[in-house]
Amino acid sequence: MTIHMRGNTGNDSQIRLVIHGGAGAVKLGKQRREREQAYTEVLAQSLVAGHAVLEAEGSSIDAVIAAIAVMEDCPLFNAGKGSVFTHDGRNELEASIMEGSTRAAGAVAGVMTIRNPIRAAHAVMTKSPHVMLIGQGAEIFAAKQGLEIVDSSYFYTQHRWNQLQKAIVKESILLDHDAGLDTLPGEDEKHGTVGAVALDRRGNLAAGTSTGGLTNKHSGRVGDSSIISAGTYADNRSVAVSTTGTGEMFIRTAAAFNTAAQVRFLHTPITEAADNTLAEIAAIGGDGGLIVLDADGNYAMRFNTGAMFRGTIAEDGIAQVGIFSGPETAVVSI
Ligand code: ASP
């Protein structure tokens, strides 16, 4: 790939995209280098896909969808294709999306046949008077909108099935990254919920989140990822936020809105706001991470777990990707 530098474009906003691919106690095992490389590549592809939209003067909403769809289509992450199983062996997916200029929002939950739930969330936002549709109603709606419907077996992956069996034996409900760390073949099964926040050339923010939820969750359980204000929030007056972690605690703390509210009403710096939210979550026994972006292009990628798959890209088209704590690594230029 060649490096393509772009100059400042007058009064236009500087574009930026920030993504996450879940947080947890990630151990990559003996083949750490190869596995790190595999994650890094998909995160970079996601960043490049979103960047292409922003670079072509596309909207932050479209950039968020493009970035998330790449991760939904990859079995490495717990969203779309790589979704984890419920206790009774089903894949129940959820996603949400929000636009910062209008605070329009859309979400789906408990869907089992929509290939890209993030597209369905967007369709709910743009093509219905509602914010959230669940289950069969959401699936029928998505089909009517021409979205790709798949047989539920599309979401079956052996490693997720194995992960469920281990969780059932241990009688635990697992955050994906923490699931079966030492027990699964390849030790590479720690991949999570995905999310993106973007700022487009017009200065508009957007946020989106997509997940398969928690391994061994009760059928019908809905997490934070599809709940506007918990897993996703965007408001041009403050920030765009996408979260990942122990969903129940993110719901109880209204984590995404909580972060945005601190920035809007208390003028808290975004990193501090994110850390305050994580501290509240930790205080009630939860953990995870979140990505935050403001309308000036300032961003934060914060987590209180061992790792968070994450990355960012801006005008220069250089994708910066990180997994463990420490600086993000420049991995690819477009
Ligand atoms: N927050 C998600 C949930 O509770 C899980 C995750 O972020 O990995 O469904």
C-alpha cells in the first residue's frame, strides 16, 4: 500500500474513526505473534473501510456501519458471524447506532437471522418511527428493507460452540474475552463485541455497537450493546461513545450517556470522563472499556481489563491498532 497524505481542507472538520473489538483478559497463547497479526489485520481493515467513507465525504453514520460490518463478517469477533451462544445453543445478536447531529437512533436485539445487525439498527433508525425492534419483528422488518437474511446456522462456529460447553460445565456466564482462556483449542477465543465512533467532514459524530452478547447467557437476555445510552451514544454537543464489557453494569450506570453527560454538563475532559464511568462500573463489580470521540477529533480508548482490541485512523490514513495496554502501533497506511 502506498502512503497517501491529504492536506488540511479549509474549514472542514478533520475526519477521525475510532473502533474497538471488545475488552477482556486476553491471552494470545504460544502463537501470540500470529494471533496478534490476525486481529491487527482485521482491525486495520475495519479502519480502512470506515476511513474510505469519511475520505470520500461520506457521513459518520456510514463510516460506523462500514467499520462494524467488517468485524461482524469476521469470525474472530463476538458480533455477526463470530457471535457466542446462549445457554440453549442459539445465537441471539444485538446492535445499535446513533447519529450525533439529530440524536436519531436505532437498535435491534434478539435477532438470529440478520447477517449484519448494525445495518438493521440503521434501518430501524432511518426507515421506521421506532428506536428498537426485537426478535422476529426485527427480522421481518430487516427482510422487508432488503437486508441480507441468513439461516441461523450461518452463525455456528466450532470454537464458540466449544466455548459454550466449557461455560456450561463451569456454570458461568462469560464475557467473551474471558471465556475459556486456558481450555479452548488454540487459546485464541477471546474476541468481543465490536464498536465504532466517527467524525465526518461536516463535523457530525456517530456511534455504533454490535455483539453476540455473553457466552451461556439466558435466551432473551439483552445486553448494553443494543441499549442507547448504555452501549451507544452520540451527541454533537459532547461526544460519541461505544462500550464493551459486562453489559449489565454498563446498563445500570448508563455508561455511554454518563460519559457524554460529564463532557456536556461538567466539561470533563474526555479521558477523565471515560475513566470516571469505568470507575463507577468497577464499583458495582463490572469491567470493560469504551471509546470516546468529540467533535474536535479528540478521542480516548480506555479500559480497565487486561486488554482491549482497538484502533484509530484520521486524515493521514494511517491505521493505529492496539490490543494490550501501551501505545497503539502504526500498522498500515492507505
Ligand atoms: N457488553 C456485551 C454484553 O454484555 C459483551 C461484550 O462487550 O463483550 O452483551
